[in-house]
Amino acid sequence: MIGDKLAQALWQDYRFLTKEMAKFLAKQDMELFNELMNQREQLQTAIDQVEDEGFKGSSVGQAILAEIYQDNQYIIDNVQILLSRSKRQHQVSEAYGAVSTTAVSQKSWQR
């Protein structure tokens, strides 16, 4: 019974951190997002060490895990969007850099 109470408290904290991660990702505050992710990883270690005497299988446990799953999907989808956008911006930046370098070198030869 004590293990279930502790497991429930840890999973509720994990859910809270996951929701906060989603919130700061939406604000694109990557510094706080990363800090929360590190805290969540430490919490995962604690969860792995607790004897779960059936909490995850309970209706409350299943509801918390479902919320975490939904928030994780949101986080994964939005991180992929941010990475894709970042890659595209990098490619555009490199393309402009190549164009301006080519234009400068061509002007040098036209004199």
C-alpha cells in the first residue's frame, strides 16, 4: 500500500513536469524545457526504484498514464516541427550564403 501511494505521488509529479514541458515548448522557451526534461529524467529514476503494487493498473494510474501519453505525443510532434523548421532555416541561410559568396566572387572577376 505504501508503494502505491509513493508511486501515485511520483507519477503525479511526472505528469506535472510533462505538462510544464509542453507549456514551455509552446512558448519556445527551450532553456526551461530542457531543465524540466532533466528533472523528469531524475524522477523517472525514482519511479523505476519504487515498488509499484498495482498503481499503474488502477483506474487512477491508467488516467494519469493516458494524460502523460497525450502530452508526450504533443511534445514529440512539436519538437519535430521545431527541428524541421530549424533545418529549413539553416538550409535557407546556407543557400543565401552560397549565393552571396558567388555574387561577390563574380563581381571580382568582372573588373
